[in-house]
Amino acid sequence: MLFAESIKSEIKHKLLKMLACRREFIESADTLSSLGVEIRTGNLYLSFCVESVTKTHIQDLCKKLTLEYANGTPARIEIDSALYCIISARTTRHNFPEFHHDNNLALDHEKLVDRYLDAVNFESITDDINRQASALNNTGLNLIARQLINKLNLTNLDSCRRPVRKWSRIICQTWAFNYLSGHSEISALEAVRNAFDIISNDAGITFGSAMSDYISAAKGLHYGCQKIVSRSVFGKGGHLEIRCFNDKHEFRFSIQAFDSIMAFLTIHGESDIVDLIMGKTDLLAETA
């Protein structure tokens, strides 16, 4: 668990170091300028420098905690910069006139830093970080559930691409893609593969090589081969088969695999979608 005073102390140390370096740089630049060597110092606005140091520290902290708590999910800890970028904000700028005298190198650094840090609500920032960290894995699993729902068109229950049951398979239809859309498609497919890996670990069921082979085929597309060849099949006979046609790709799940997906969605906050899906008669009875 993070503590406000600890973060505040760490940022203060960095701000004092930055201000000392800034002063030395400007003084050296002025000396060089008097000797005929022009050095630009226009981007060293005091407010910008102070807020940049704080922003970098908090973002680095969020990245570190994300790696620790996300467990490989796409969830991220993020803090609204408005909580600490208070010197340059239009609504609060007038409260910090001393930070807008950029050429005054005689300012007391200790007082300047304390003035800024005392105005930042570090209790609120640390509470937000701790809250997000504790919920991060669950948040990430819900994001994965949503990615799975979107990719498999599980909300399009009244469209021509709706999930259907055919013999012993549940078929989820997606649109065929080509080389031009391959990059974004591969990113989405890798997220789905990650979801299947998690479901496999939880349910003890393997989806086989279908996704990896399918992604490899997508990565192999080029201008001369804009689409995956029609009638291509990946993972034939496994709990997941992927069949490709000219205008659509089909994810064909065994009943056990589809039940595992529904269980995953239910556990991770998408039970309403599951109820709608399972309420469709064409998923409960075989179709020709």
C-alpha cells in the first residue's frame, strides 16, 4: 500500500534536484550568451518543469504497480493529471503567481516546492492508486471479457452474424479481413488468444493451436495475398476450429469450450450478456 507522505517526499527530492539543475543551466546559458554562444532556455518554464517532474514520477509509479498487479491483463493504473497539474491550469493558475516569474532565479527552492506540494491532494492520489491496484486484476479480466464479446460478435444476436448452433458446434461469425486491416486485426486476435489462455487455465480445457495458426496466417498476408485463403481451416477437430470463407470467418466451438467461455463471462461481470446469449433458441437446439 502506498502512503501519501512517502510519495510527497520522493517528489520533493526530485523537484529540489530539478530546480538546482535548472538554475545552473540558466546561469550557464546566460554566461554563454554573453560570450556570443546563444542557448535556448525558452522551454524551461518553471510551472512546466515542476509539473513534468511530478507527472513523470506518478506515471512511472503507476506503470510499476500495473506490472505488479495486472497479471498480464490489459488493465492499467491511471491518475488524472488535473490532480497535480494545478500550476498551469486556467482555473488555478492565478493562485501560484510565484511560479510564473521564470526569470527570477533568486526564488527560495524549498519554499517554492513546499508551496506546490502542499496544494496537491496526495491523499486523494494515493487512495486512487491503491483502489485501482487492489481491483486491477478483476478490472483487467473484465476488459478481456469485453474484448472477447466484441470480437466474437456476442452482442449481435439479431444480425446475420449472430452466434448459432450447428450440430455439436457453437459458431460465432466474424468479418473477413485483408492485409490493409491486418495490423489492427492481429492486435485484437492476440487479445482473444490471451482470453482463451486464461479460460484454458481456469476450466482445464485446451483450445488447441487454432488461434496461433490463425494469427500466423494473418501475419503472413501481403499485397499479393490480401485475404486468408477461403476454405482454410485452423485447429481442425479441436475444441476450437476456425474456418475462413471469402466474406466471413467462423469460430466453431465445442459445447464444452463455449460453456467455459460463458462461465468466464459470467464470473467477470458480463452475466447479462450470457443470459441473452443462452436465451436464444438457436443456441439451445440444433439447426440444420
